[in-house]
Amino acid sequence: MKKFYLVALFLLASCGHGKLEFQSSPGKVDVSVVESDGQIKKLGETPLKMDMDDILFGNGVVQLLFTKAGYRDEVVYLSKPALRSNIKISTNMKEASSAKEIISNQKLEKLSYKVAEAQKYSYSKNYKRAEGILLGLIDEYPEVSVPYDLLANIYYLSNNTSKALFFYEKAKGLSPSNSQREYLINKLKREIAGRGETGL
């Protein structure tokens, strides 16, 4: 059974301020914001009104979460409007079909935050920090290929070809149909063979 999140995107230009109003059906839905460090901060319950400047900083986009026990989580991305304006965001929550789906949705949310955090450190070339996050994800979610691929990318960028190959092959075992990964595996095998290396 596929798991679904409602993801809405409100790109309203950049810079400005006003009021935000959150409504939902059913009521008393938790509204939270994902802060720049990946932490989730609860803003309150619907119906909720607040100043836009309380959650929108600079020109970046913020991620808002709508959660309620027994319902599918919803995600909204929001940026500041160019002109002062009041924005109303309404959500119609869908019931989760099973307890297993609720748990799976929560795990998927956690995994996605950690992957985004690892990518943030990787982009800033803080490979050690990204490596630690990804190794933790592999321990917690050994059945998911994405952390293996991202860790392999880090080792590849760090010129550690043996470790890169090892983790690309682990990812391939979990998710075989990735032509870009296959290309990198073959390239690394040629490089390692050319240098006479044998393993990690």
C-alpha cells in the first residue's frame, strides 16, 4: 500500500509580512514548522492565527507540518509574499487507513528530515558530519537505499573509491534500477582495478 502526504507549495515571492491563519478539518490539528537546523517546533493547534514574521525569516522557504493522531500528515511549503498581505491556509486532513500507515508516515518524515540534514552538510563540504548522520540512518533504516547512495557520494567526493564502491553496491542490492549508480559502480571498479586495490 502506498503512503501519501499532501504536499502543497505556496511560493508567494519574497520579502514582506502580514498575518497567517491556519484552519483545518477536523479541528485541533497540530501546526509545526521545520526550523533551519532540522528541528520541529510546534506553533499551536488549528484554528491558529499568527504574524508571518514569527516563522518566515529572510527570503527562504519554510516547511510547515499539519499532524493529528489517526490522520495522514500534510506538508506545506511557504515563502514570504512580496507585499504585506494576510494568508489563510486550510487543510482537509485524510484519515489514515491503518496503524501501520501512521507509523510508516512518521518514519518517512523522520527519514526525510535526516536525509535533508545530511545533504545540507554534504553541500557545505562538512563530509564528516554528513557521514555520521547517514551511518545512523543506515543503522535505523537498513532497508532504504537512499542513505547508502548518499554515503557513497560522500566517499566518492572524498576520493575514497573503495568505500564509495562498497556503499553503491549496497544501495544497488536494495534498489537495482539506477543507471547513474550503475555507471559510477563500473567507473569505480575500473579505477580500483587500474590501481591494483583490493577492498576497503
